[in-house]
Amino acid sequence: MCYPIDFPLSHESGVLMAANKIIELKNISLVFPGVRALDGVDLSIEEGEIHILLGENGAGKSSLVKTLCGVYTQTGGTMLMDGKEYAPRNPLTAINSGIRVVYQEFNLLPYLSIAENIFFEKLPKKGCLVDFKKLYSDAAAIMAKVGLDKVSPKTLVEMLGVAQMQLVEIAKALSGHSRILILDEPTATLMPDEINTLFELLMKLKAEGVSIIYISHRLNEIFRIGDRVTVLRNGQLVATKKASELDIPSIVKMMVGRNMESEYPFDESVTPSSPLLEVKNLIYQGNPHPKSFTLRKGEILGIAGLVGSGRTETMRALFGADTKAAGQIFLNGEELHITSPKNAVEKGICLLTEDRKQQGLILEMSCVENTTITDLKSVSFRGFLNREKETEATEKQISEMNIKTPGINQKTLHLSGGNQQKILIGKWLYRDSEVFIFDEPTRGIDVGAKYEIYLLLWKLASMGRGIIMVSSDLPELLGVCHRILVFSDGKITGELDRKEFDPESILKLSYSEYLNA
Amino acid sequence: MTSKITENTRWRSLINVFLKEVGIGVVLLVLVVAFSLAAPRFFSVLNVSNIFTQISINTVIAVGMTFVILLGGIDLSVGSVLALCSIIAGKALTNPSLPFGTAIVLAVTLSIASGMLIGFFNGFISETWKIHSFIVTLGMLNIARGLALQISHSRTIFNFPQIFKDFGTTTYFEVFPAIFLIALALVVIGTIILRKTVFGRMIFAIGNNEESVRLSGHNVKFYKVMAYTICGGTVGIATIMYMLRMGIASPILGVGFELNAIAAVVIGGTSMSGGKGSLIGTFLGASIMGVLNNGLLLIGMGDFARQIVTGAIIILAVILDTYRNKLSAKFNA
């Protein structure tokens, strides 16, 4: 039942006699410890359709794709392929069944040729040597199909531009008998004319009967290529509809959902006072748009926007984490010259990074060592550590933050995600700062721990600290913040006070720069 | 309830210490017992004292090397730097216009200072231009050797003051040579630095996750450069010990010393990728190498065969170490 794409199907340009379902997902659930990534999702993919998968960051798109291609195994529900049960044990079985994924981050080997990359999994052989003649001619055939005919198959991948690399990825995905091609944010890094070329290719593939699952943040693309649209929210299916029946406002409404307020504490008694941190014309390397904003004492300022919209980069620039940032930063009216995180920390600004395992915690070290690292001066005398003071300080954080650990000497590696996050927050509370920047503080942790973290933000606010919270969880920002700044494609596109909060307008603002593209 | 937990954790930490440190000690013990049985002379006072002398210099260099390897770096220049330091110290020591006391103080100071200076350069260059220390110290290996040959006109310096040579041959309580006590003192001081000070905490933390330490508001470069400087300093000390023991300074000293030091550190269980290890381990690693060398000689093994066995033991020790780590991880899971 698998059609190699070299043999076009008999139907004309994607018009099918009857919708032939290639794959059907029924009631799929995927549960990780503490997180319900997918919750009873139904989805069907028809032959030769372009199916758009939409949802906010963390809505479950990636989890769904990874379940389809055998990276994860669902904890509930069944998948059918051509009416028969489909249970890929690993990515290879999925590939053999004809499901190929082109991820946002390319998996190409830069120092090998295009041809070698395309056929990397199955190099043609002559005896025990690689049959390079066949390799190059096969590669040239596939490259012609995807429109990569201007370069030689012998070219090294490192010489290619992003758009061409993407085509190599697609060619690689088509090298077998692909029936379903999954594209994760394929246009994120492409120029408009490159996008046009890509879309032409997708329409051609569709005409040949290949089904395409297309994930994108750029809502306007839906109407250019999409046949059907599926929206996910919080791991649940919102709806699957024909693209022709939808418009942008209705899609946004489906993505955001409502009625989330009660999960979030909001303390009316805490009101922001005088300006604490003023950022003027901040520029970081790779982004020419100057950004200015103010944070007041006792304020929780939310930063909304899509992944890659420059939220994290701006915060890192403010903290001095990356070199080459320009602009002025004032703390309590005094100008700071921040050139390194050391500077920033000494002046009273701290940053809780989004990636707690790589950049936050030292996983191989204990709770104590992770907690006191921000201020070793206060637990040492003339350079010698005072173990008792360290223990005391750590125990205080652990009990105040309700961290569950078998002991303070436990390696943080062995703690759960929520407790790791609390240790990370605890280490910055231990060194008292004036400005706390939290980048995705609640990502990947369970609801209970989330609530405790919100309460903590409010405690800090009531003490007159300034808090910046970057989050991809829109309801969370709406529920917790005094004010929200919206980032879109490297610019600040909006600023909303609490009374103006409206999920639709925030989502529109976060997409605004992409819509114009 | 709480006391039970603390007792439990105490037991756990004891077993942990056993898995981490004592594992390598058992290897040493087995070797000592085996050689004592095979060669009766092995455990004599004279021979034990001999072994102590033989391992001292390697131990001291390996102490410095441990700091660098804990950061995930390496210092290949130590052998050549030892030769260079010996020439500088030797010139000062044999300067006829200086009284003995002044000459000795000057020689020791210059040796340590030059070692530290070269270590500083190693660290500074590697950190400023983000070049792996393997390359930087490989270059320095050649530079220091060339400098030593140039300054000395490739001549050996001897005729050191008598007091200097006397101290070099002094043995306390019949078994403890003076230079061994220096080595032991450095192991103890190094252990205190690594375990009890802010600096030591930073070394381990940077070795484990440099980015996290940087984002916690620390000047990572300072600590890294300091570790290389310390390594150079220990080479300076080792140089003086070498001169005390041999009574010469020569531009061709120390060839291959870097490999012995690295072997001692690795046998001692310090991870080449950094962040994990101890100076007690390093000391035991140097001891194992010394005991092997001495013991194999005593049972009549030839030079070539000894090299083969020593090499095999280095590899075996590291294989053993991976098992030890797995066991330790399983125990903690």
C-alpha cells in the first residue's frame, strides 16, 4: 500500500475521488510525570492534504508529532494506519511506514555532501564500498524534484544557505517512500521568495499524493496552503475545521480559550510605585530594533510573544549575559554599565534562565552548593566556607519554598522538575536582588508547583521588588501580571495595562510582525 | 524520624566516600601486599623511603594538574616548565656574588614565580581567545623547552650550596624524606583549598557547568586563570624538589612528566571532562604509579616490560573507575 513518490498517483492535482484516510489517531493521551502533554486527542490525516497544526507554545503540537513519528509512545488511545493498528516502536519504524519529519533545527551533517546527507541512512553500495556514481545520480533526481537543481550533489552542506538546507532536509525526507511529511515551522527562517518556492514544492508534493502536516506560527500561511486546520490547547483538541471556513480572529479565539482566571492569584493590595528599572533603546547583537521599557517597584511585568520573538535575548542583554549589547539601563535613576552577569548581579538584577538544566542548576552538585552559589561571601570568612552557615541558609530556603528533597546534600539531578525550579528560584532569593527576571519560570512543572511560584512572585512584589516574567503561557501572564509587553519578531509591538488585558489583542500583537511579513 | 534519616544519610555518605575514594586505595593495597610477598625487600624501611622519594615530584605536579583537569582543561607544558624553572633557579643558586641564604631564597622564589607566570599565560591565552588548553599548553611545552635550552646554552648547572644538597637528602624518622613531606603538605593544603574554600567550590562548579556559574554572577575567567597559575606554581615547587634531590639543573629535565602527572590524576578518579575528583585520589594515583615502578623493578622486570605493565595499569584503572561510577550512580538513584 506504500506508493513511492517517483510514481505519481492516478488522480489529478490533489483532487481526490474520496477522502482516503491514511492515518487516524483516536483518543491519544501522553502523560509524563507531572505533565499531561496530550489529553484524548483525535486527528485524521487524509491522503494528499495539507493539514495545519496550530496551538500556542506548549499546547501539545510537538508531543503529537513526536508520538506520530515514534519518539514517544502514547500512554492511552490508538493510532491506525490504513485502518490497521500503527504502533511505531522507534523513529526508524515510523520512517519505514512512510512518516518523515523535518524539524525546526536541522539534523544535517555540515561537512558531508548534499548527496551523502540525503541518503545518509541508506547509502547505495557496491560491494562494501559506497557507490558514489549511483549516490550522486539518485541525489540529483531527488534534488531536481524539490527544486534544488542549481547546486551539485557533491556540494558540502555547510556551504548552503538556510533555505537550501531546508530543501536538503525535505529531499532527505522524500528519499524513501514518504507518505506523510511533517514540517515544523519551516518558514521561520525563510525569506518571502524562499517561502513561495517552498509552498510551490508543497503543492506539487500534495498533487503527488503526499500528505503534509504543517506546523506554523504564521497564521496567514494557513489560507495560502492549508486544506484543514487542527487547533490544540493545553494538550486537548479544540477543533478540526476546513481552512476555508476560518478566519484569523476565529482561529485566535480557538487557540487562546477562556476561563483561566481562577487558577492565578492576583493581589489587589500590591500596587506598583516609583520606577525601579528603566531600559532605554536596548539593542543586542543580531537585532536592530531598540527597545525601551520601565519596571516599577512592586510590579509584575509580563513579557508575551512567540518563541524566537526576542524576549529571551532582550532579557539576556539586559543581564549582560551575551556580549555586544548597547543602550542605557537605569536602576533607581542611576545609570548602570552592565558588561557581564557579575555586574548585573552585584547591582541587584538577577535572571532565572529558561533552560534550568543547562544554564541554571549545576545538576551534579547538591542543593546546598546550588543555593549558596549566588552569594558565597555571606557563608564564608576570608575565603573559607562555613558549612554550618551554608546548611542553615539552604534549610531556610528549602522549608520556606516547600522544596521536597531527601536531604540538602542531594544532587539536584535527582529532584523533580518543580523542585529543581524551586531550588533555582531559591538560589536567587538567597541573594536578595531588586529586579528579578524570570524566563519561563513555570515551564514543564505541575499545577501545584506553579501556584506556589505565583505566590512567591507576589511575595516579592509586596516587598517592593520589581519582577519581569517572560512566559509563553498566555493565561498565566493574564492572570498574574500588572502589565504586559508584547514582543513580535524582535520588536515590542504592544504594552497593555491590566484593565486592557485581552487574550485576542495580545495574540494579535504577538503575531503582528509575522502577518506583515 | 529525623535522626533515622540523618543516620541513613551518614551511612550513605560513608558508602559514597568508599566508592569514590577508597576504591582506588584498595588497588594500592593489593599492589603493596602482592609486591611484599613477591619481593621481601619491598617493604624494607629503605625501599619504602625510596618509593616516597620517587613519588614526591610527580605528586606535587599532579596536585596542580588536578586543579586544571577539574576545570576540564589540561596542562601539557609542566615537564618543559620544570626544565625552564630549574635553569632560572639554578642560575640564582650558583650566583657567586650572593651569600648562600639569599641565593637559596631567591632560587625558590624565582622558580615558583616563573612557574606561576607561565601558568598564568597558559590560562590567560586559553581563556581570552577561547583556545583549548591542550593546544595552548602544547605550544608552551615547546616555548619553555626552547627558552630553557637558550638561557642555559644547553648546559647543565650543578655545584649547588652544600646546605641545599643536605636538605635534599634529609630523612625524618628514617622513612620520610624531606621532599615527601613537602609533597604531603601540598596535598593537604590543596585538599583544604578544594574542599573548604570559595575558590575550591568555584573550581568544582565551573568544571560541572561553566555557563550556570557565569550566569550566577561569577567571573569564571578569573578562577580558570588562577587554576592554571596554581598548576604552574606547583611545577615551580616540584622544580626545587627535583634540584634538592638530584643536585642539578638542566634544560633537558622533565621530559614526559606531564604524562605521569595526568596519569596520576586520572588513576585517582578525576574526570577528564572536569567537575569531579579529589587530591586524595591524585595522591593515591601517584602512589600506585610509584609502587608499580618500584615493585616491578624489585621482582626483576626489565625496563621495557615495566612500561608495558604501567601502561596497562593506567587503562585498567580508568576502566575500573567507570564501573565504580556506575555503582555509585546506582546506589544514589
